Amino acid sequence: MSEYVAIAIIVGWLALTAGVGALMSYRYRKAGAEAWFVAGRKYGILILWLSLGANIYSAYTFLGLPGYTVKYGAKVLAILLYGQLSYIFAFLITPKLWEVAKERGYVTISDFFEDRYGSKALGALTAVIGAIFSAVYIVLQIKGIGIILDAAAYGMLDPLTAKVIAFALVAAFTVVGGMMSVAMINALQGAIMLVAIWGIGALVPIMHYGSWGGAFQALATARPELLTLSEEGALLSATILLASSLGFWMWPNRIHGVFVAKDSRTVRKNAVALSIFQISQIPIIMAGVTAAAMFYSGKLSLPDSDYALMNVVKATFPPWVVGILGAGAVAAAISTAAALLHSSGSLVARNAFQRVFRPESGEKALVAVARAVTAVIAVIALYIALTSPEIIVSLLLTGYAGVTQFFPGVVLGLWWKKANKKAVLAGLIVGTLVAAATRMNAVIPNPLPIGPSQIVLVKDFMGIYGGFWGLIFNFPIAVIGSLIAGREKKRRRRKR
Amino acid sequence: MRLRRVVLVILAYVVVLLFLHDAVDPGNAFINRLTPFVSGIPFLWFFAFTYTVLIALAVAALYVDEVRGGEG
């Protein structure tokens, strides 16, 4: 009977979220472009912090991190550290980007590429790359909602129906209310996520082993090799740290989330405040260490490593606590899905559709197209999530390596006048292809008429992260290409 | 101000160099080791947790510095 309490809390939380989403959607049903895309650029630090925190920290934080800890042990520390290193770049890059965006009226990261480099092609390409990888990320969130509801509802809620309803609601509010709905829903979600993480995650090891140290001692007895890195693990971790901390703020939904701030000082404050969210990954990782210690000593059963957090909490606390954690975890998945849906719809509508096909279309038409595109992406993501979610994980890893390739174009564009559009475009294309080729572990047919019939793509070639390989090619091409283009330009000017 | 920013970036990336050092010379690893345990936490994990908090403090210090209009 007490199991119903967990479901009641989760359903109650979803209803509250739905209420706020519906209210914001009603208020902003006739929103103009500035309101739909960037919520009128008016939010202060509290809403910005909570909404961006909820946007960044997704189902991956609640399910992926503890699961990764159970599977790979100390490798999880690279994820903790690259996220925190990225806030240095958030502090240095995002205020400048916000200022340029405000001055020039940007609402997406692709607006920056298009305007700074005077290239519709670069804007459209970054929009399409960003939208594809964002859609992949949405699918993961839907999958996460299913796992959370399956574990937290003690089998009394059909996870398939529940995740379809939950996602349909998110999609509806995002389509109608745009960024106003997304930011307000996410602020609520961010608050419950913090409560769930600190109130529950940090206590799990103490409840089972008396202290955080006790959980480590138990794991050191059961599987000591999980507590340190292999030789290859250290090299991989170093290159993940370097590349992913640069790529962290290149996700279109994160940059988009920054644009809702009211001024650049709020953006700076936010970089400081968000690092608290990152510290919040520590208690979640500790819950993962506890789950690993219990799992490898036969005290916990896991159908899949993604169930680590939910199952260890079920083995520790009464159902009402599981309900709060479930609400926090569903909140994490929903808030990220909403932000991703919104940013991918914005990218395709504005930078691919309007700029390339209908440059003369007005504000109303643009918002209508953005709403339609968002709805279409939501349907496609839901379809993939229900039919073949297993291909998504490898695509997402490639996605992270892929969006990292925006970094040279953004940094050079902001601080180096000589950065040239053709060089940046070439660097982006080569970097993305190299990153994809070194992320996937697969044998594919050779598309070229020469050479062997099959090509082997090696995951983390030479133990180095794919995103890092991409940057090794991308940065020099962008820099050297820009220098050559600059010299050519000078020479032509002299000739005249 | 600019100098302080550069120092912060360099300090932050010390962790990358340490990981690389450990990969090149695993027998003489600096951070990638189980012992000494600090309050029961393995050294590698303690290092990562502490570094995460330190970077947050460093970014906060940079903000405070900027608000006060410090020049570097």
C-alpha cells in the first residue's frame, strides 16, 4: 500500500509541472519571436541558475553517473572534472557571447556563426549538426523517463504509457509556450533535483556503510580495480577532460539557455552558481559507489547498470523517499528534453529554414515554423525512443565529440578578427568527421571506389578521446587556413 | 584581470597534465592511486572531489575580483 505514496509523489510533481507549463503556454500563446526564442532576455540569476542547471543536468546525471560508476569505477571522475573545468570557460566565454548576442539579436549559436562569418552555409551546417545531436539527446531522456518510472513506481505504473504521456506534455508546452515555458518549468525542476541529490544521494552510503569512507572500503574489498584507472584510462580521462571541458558550452541548448539572461553580469554570476550543481554530482557518484559495493558483494540486484541509483535508494529508504528521488529524476529528464526540443526547433526553423529558404518571412511566420519543427522533432524522437533506443548511446557519445568541434569557430570568432569563414568551415567539417570516425567502434562498407571493401572505425583510437582527435585537426585547419586567407587578401589588395 | 584569468586556466589544467603524467608513467603515478586513504576515501577520488570544489571556489574568487574591479 505504501508503494502508492511513491507514485502519488511522482504524479503530483508531474501535475504541478504540467500546471506551470500550461499557465506559461496560455500567457505566451501569442508570443513574438524574441519571447518564444529567448524569453525576452529578462531572467535574473535565480531563474537562470535553476533553469540552466536543470537544462544541463539530465537523466544522465541521475541514471548514467551511478550506472557508469558501477560499470567503470574511477573513469566516472573524468565526467565530474570536465564539467567543473567547463565553468571556467563559462565564465570567460558566455558573458562575451551574451553581449554579442544582445547587440546583434542572436537567439541561437548558429546565428553567431552565420553573422560573424557572413556565411549562411556555416549557420545552416551548425544548425543541422546541433539539431541532429540534440534530437539524439532527447531520445535518451525519454528512455530515462521510462527507467525511472519503472523503478520508482514499484511496477504499478505502465512505464510505456507514462513516458509517452509525460513526454507529450513537455512537447506541447515547449511548442506553445516556447522559452518562457521551458525556463519556468526548468526552474521548478532544478529545485527538486537539488533536494533529491543532496537529501538522498549523500545519505545512501552513510545508511549502508556508516560513512562515505565505509562505502569505499567495501568496494575496495569487493572490486579494488574499480577504484583506480588503468594506464589507458588515465590517457582517455586526460583527453576527455581537455576536449569535453571545451565542448561543454557548445551544446546549442546550453548557449540558448544563457541567452535568456537579463545582462552579462548575471551570466557571470551564473557560471559561479552552476559550479554548485556540478559539485552536486559528488553525492550521486557516492550513491553509485555504494550501489557498486553492494552489487559486487551480492547485496543488490541490478537488471541493468542504469538502475543503480533507483535500486540502491529502494533498498535504503521507504517508498515516499523513492517518490521524491523519482520526481527529481523525472524532472531532470523532462527539463533537459524540453530545452533540447526548444533549441533544436529554433535552430532548424531559424538558421536552416528561414535563412536559406524563406529569408523574407516575418516574425509570426518564423514562430509558426519553429513550433511546427519542434513538434516534428518531438514525434521523431519519441518514435526512435520507442522502437530502437539502443543505437542512441553510441550516437550521443559521438554527438558530444561532434558539438565540441564548434569550439574553435566560437572562440576564434569572438577574439580573433582574422578568423576566416572558409577555414572555420573546413575545420568544422574535418573535425566532426574525424571525431565521429574515432568515436564509433564499427566496421562499415567503404563508400569509396578504391581501397578495401570495409573500413574499421576504432573507438578512442590509441586510447585518445574522439573529440580530442577532432580538435587536433580542427584548430590548426581553422588557424592556418585563416592566416593563409589573410595573406591572400593582402596580396590581392596590393596588386590592385 | 587578464593575468588572473590566465593563471586560473593554467591551474585548472594542471589536472590534465597530472592525468597525462600518470598515463605515461603508471608505475610512478601521482594521483592515480588507491593510497593514502583520506578519511577512508581513496587518494584518486579524494583528489578529484577536492579539485571539483577548489575550481568552484576559484571561479567564485574571479567573479568577486571582477566585481571589485581588480586589475592584473
